[in-house]
Amino acid sequence: MLQLRPTKHSVLLFFSGIPTADKPQARRVYLSGDANAWAAYRSYLDDTSVLIPIPPALYRPLPQVVKRTILLDFPFYQFDESEAAGDATTQAGS
């Protein structure tokens, strides 16, 4: 009989707070309204693997396919600026 057991990797990928902590932090920096801080943080996000530590000089030039399949940098770990654009408008109107 087939048993489904969570492996260490699936727990790390989907149930730990490590990758999911990046999204709220990016949102906070984006909504702060400081363009310089957001540009610096965006550069950091583009140069840093979410889950597997790799030097930025090696990570930066990798194709998106490699980042998503081998390094497991799935889209749900990443902050989407278009989702927060409505929140920024709402906060400005408050």
C-alpha cells in the first residue's frame, strides 16, 4: 500500500516560515514609499535564491527556468508589485 509521508524537503519548501517570510518583508518595503529602499531591496531579491544558498554572482545570470526547476524558487514565494498597487492606493487615501 502506498503511504504518503512528508519528506524533509517538502516540509522545508511548503511549511517552514523561511521562504514565506520574504513576501511580507518585500511588501512592507514596497508600501513604505521609499523608491531607493525598494530599488535596493528589489536588487537583493533578484540576486538571492529563496531557498538554496548560492552566491549572487552565480545566481543572477541563471535563466528563470533553472531558478524555478532546480533551485525551487516558485512564484508563490515572490512578491508581486501589481497585487500591492491597490493597497498602496488605499493607504494613500486613508
